[in-house]
Amino acid sequence: MRIVLLIAAMTLSGMAWCQPGSVIRLVNPSFEGDAPGPGNVPGGWANCGPEGESPPDTQPYCFGVTQPPHYGESYLGMVVRETGTAESVGQKLSSALKANNCYQLTVWLSRSDALRSPTNSYNVRDSADFTTPAVLRIYGGTSLYNKVELLAETPPIDHPDWKEYAFVLQPLKSYTYFFLAAEHREANVFYNGHILVDHLSNLKWTACDDW
């Protein structure tokens, strides 16, 4: 199933064009790792969650998640918490997302019917259900610690099968950092939940007039 979401920040200022067909290649877009494991952030990606909280996981086979990857051997798992915190990853881009340009991006998303995790990284005896649907939000930023602009978001991901989501990103400013974040579906409504992410595409420049 293919779902198209177009989230574009429009502006009347001058356009800064790239060459047709230009591609910004991401490092490890399929989230492969040496071995799946809790708190093992896939290579090429950095943990961008809050200090003192657990990092994202390389799945499957952590916390009761058993579904096979859509592509390759592993995928990314990120949680949101009833405390209001959430997990995210990011990386520095090989070249910047240019202001007022448009970029195509696709990703495969799902949610496990089972995910039970410790409520903090230090007390493994206390665990909670983390199956409430979360949303994926995509940001541009200026460092690994500075998400600046929301570029795209999904509805809550509530399906256990893998589905493809497609976006067109149009940043208002230029950014050299790219982020994927699991977040709560509404501001100030906090719960334990998660999202599974696989087979992210590279960022392909496209003419904004096409959208």
C-alpha cells in the first residue's frame, strides 16, 4: 500500500534550484546493524533523544517485537513515553537541503502488536506496554542537538504490516542535519507508544511545480 503525504512549507521568496536528478544520499537508510539490540542505534545515525533516557533500538527481537524487516536484516524502533519524552535519530547530510527547494522521500512504517519495555533504563523490573500508535515527524536542523523546522509528519501509525509513506519536503531555510523523530500524536497528550521504521529512501531533488 502506498500513501502519499505532501507537507510543504511555502514561501514567496526567490527559489534556489539544484540540478534535476540531484540526490542527497543518506548513510545506512535501511537501518542495518551488526546485531539487533536494545539501545543499539543503527550505524550512521546518532541518538538525538533527551539526555538520561534510553536510545532507540535496532529491531527485531527486542521487547517482544518479532515481525520481519521490510528490507534487509533490521530496522529502527523508537518509542514515546508517558513522561512526555520521545526517541529520535539524526545525521549530518552530505550536502545541504536548500531553502525553497523540494525533495522527494519515502519510508516504510509499521507498529508491533507487542512491545513491552522497562519504564526507565535503570530498573528492568518495571515494564509497561508501549503499543499506542505514535507519529513520525521529520525535521531539518543545524546540529545534532538543534531540530529547527518540521518538514513532514504522518498520522498515528497503527498498522502491524509495513506500509510505504511518501513525502515532498520544502524547507524554508537550508539545513545540513536531518532527523527522524517518534512523537506523540497531540501536544500535551502523553502515553507510552512506539513506531517502527525501515527502508528510508535517499533525498531526491524534484521540481516544486510538480507538486
